[in-house]
Amino acid sequence: MSEAIQRIRGRFRKGERVRHISHLDVLRYWERAIRRADLPLLYSQGFTPHPKIAFAAPLPLGFIGEREIVEVTLSERVTLADFATQLASQTAPGLDIGEVVEVGLGQPAPPVLLRWADYRADFEGVGPQEAREAVAAFLATESYPWQQEREGKKAREYDLREAVASVVLEVNEGGATIAARVRADPDLTVRPEQLVAALFPDAQVSRYTRADLVLDEPSVARRAWRLRGQYQ
């Protein structure tokens, strides 16, 4: 029986050409690429074995992802250089692997560690001054009660201002772009469409991009502080 020997976390890009393929298709793509690369991918036990591949968060359909996170559990140890090289040889443009690091086998899964997501939204239909005033007003308020309608489910209510760490506006010729960091933890995940709807209800968005995912990385120093109340 195979057992988990190594976990490797990779950052990958989901580009323009493939932004309309589903999350399930992305999972299948990486499973096939890892198998073609002859890497010792670990599978679960039982009647329907599943590959030990985990993502930090599914990327919404139609979004571009610049630094998505995939974690792969292996049944044999390989060097990070070999993992990256062999996997890169089996990937296609638009879904390619970037940096890779090893993580501890006992570390929580990426969705548990996820805290924030950085998004960009390119839009038009809002004047430069109107956009600046909307962003400034939102950042200046202490609370922004928001109700998110969900198809077939009860509407979710939360404080949108508390769920947004930052918003930066860049006015372009013929449109504008906002870059925002929003909550994406197990308790609350905020989609950028909600922020755009709150700030610019008349905007026409041409592209959403998830620029980064921020994890709460385990820290020996942080654990010591929590246990003892101070750093030793």
C-alpha cells in the first residue's frame, strides 16, 4: 500500500486561452500532466481512488488566474527541480507550472490556510471622477452592510467593508481597473463581482483576474507566541 512521502505546492497560471474551462477540467488536466511526467502521484485507497491533488480555491469560470495554488502528494520523493522540469514538459501554454516548494505532510490543506485573494477587475461605463469618489467613500466608511443574493439559497448578509483589506483604482484610457484584496477564508469568501456591484453598479466588466492567493503559513515563532504569550 502506497503512503504519502512528499507534498509539493506549485503556483500556476490559468491564462486567457483556457479561462472558460471548468475547475473539474483543470483537476483532470493536472492529473494527466503529472502522470505523463511519470511523477509518483499518490491516490486514495478504496473502490474509486482519487488523485491526491488539492487546490487552494476553485477559480471562477471565465477568470484569469496568475498565481493559483495546487498541492500534489507523492508516494516517492523527488527533487523540486525534477518535479518542476518534468511537469513543465507536459503542460500546455495557458496552464503552466511556476515556482514549486515542499510543504510538510502534516500541514493543513490549502483551503484551510487560505485567508485573502487579490483580484483585478477591468471595467468601463464609469467616469474617472465618479470612480475615484466611489472608492474613496467606500474606504472611508467603517461599515458597509451588504446582502448577496444566491440562486436557490438564502441571501447572505455580511459587512463588505470589513471583508475588503484594500482597494486601489487605476484610471485608463476608456476605462478603469481596480485591484482589491478580499477575504477568502473558511468563514467568508467574497467574490470581486460583489465589490464591483457595490462600488460601480453601472460598470461593464471586461475581465476579472485573480492575481494572487494569500495563505496563513504555519510559523514556529507564531506557535511559540500563542503557546507562551511571547517569543522565546
